[in-house]
Amino acid sequence: MATSVVSAVKNQSMPVETAPEYWEQACRDLMKQDRILKKIIPKYGSGFLVTRGDAFTTLARAIVGQQISVAAAQAVWDRVVLASKKKINPKNILALSVQELRDAGLSGRKVEYIRDLADHFDSGRLHANQWQEMDDESVIKELSSIRGIGRWTAEMFLIFNMVRPNILPLDDVGLIKAISLNYFSGEPVSRHEAREVAANWAPWRTVATWYMWRSIDPIPVEY
């Protein structure tokens, strides 16, 4: 979940500021279907999901953001971009040494992951040109074959790159926290309880998730 990019990296894969075609309809439906979202959506009504449109960048950012805070992830990402001469792509990542990536703030494990991701793209082992025709679970299965990409990272890709409308990332700490605060008065929430709440959100669970994130952090999420 990223904040705005610092000036040193403003030219790197700037977000495409166009709302998904389903966004307005989804907001209308969700406000009819869910009493909490009926209050939250108008509060942040001017915003929408933003995509960078670049598959490698989206996945690389998701790897960087695993298990660390929004602010920490952005700081590390900015240093990776600078190390890559302000152009993130598979070849530039593979050209960096392990030490250069470690100096940017990546853990040893994340260095392995981001290099494996770059190698998958560079070697053509992924069927990226077929992803638009594949269903959500099929894309998740293919992405999960890459080291360091589990279900959460694949779901972030489906949300932020492919802009799929009905993704529910139950492994996302921010989503679970937002459901807890908005629906359970801050009490702990199980995956089962979260799924029950989200049953009301279909077929727009991506949109509802985005507004849940906004409810606990007004800065729009990007990957």
C-alpha cells in the first residue's frame, strides 16, 4: 500500500488516472447492499482504484511490500528505483548485484524473490499475453509458481494491474483490520467472519476492499 512517489522517481511508471469502467456502478450497488459502505463510499467518493499498468512493476512492488509498513515499503521501493537508474524492468533488476539490492533495503529473501521474478519475465516463462483471458484462480496459480509470490501477492496483482472487480484478499492485514473496525467495533475477526461480511459485496469485492483500505488510511493504495 504505497504513498505518492518522491520527486526523485516521479518519472517511473506513473499511475494511469482513469477509473475502472465498472467503478461507478459498483459504488452504487455497494451503497445499496451494505450499510457501512453506504457511509464510507461518499466520504471518499472522488477517488478510485489506480493502476500502473505494468505487470512487472506491480509484482515487484508487491514483493517489496511484503510484511512491512506502507512507509517502509515506499522508502525501499524508491531506493530500488534509483539503483535501477529510475527505470524498473526485468533486465535492469537482473543487472543489479545482490549487494546493490541489499543496499536498497531488500532482505536477502526478497532479493532472491525479485531476481526470480525478473528472470521469469526475461526468459518468457510466464504466459502474460494470456492472462486477460484467464480466470482469477488460473492467474493466481501461474503467479504462485514464482518464488516469493503467494496468494496475497497474486491477488494484489489482480486488483492493481488487471483491475479485476471481485477480488477478496483475506490474507491482507489492512482489510481484516478495516473489517474489524467498521463491522465488529475493533474486535478480532476470523477469516470466516470476514468472508461472511464480504458476501454482501459480491460481485464488487475489489471495490469494497479498496474503500475498506481508505477507511483506515485516507491515502489511496497503489502497487
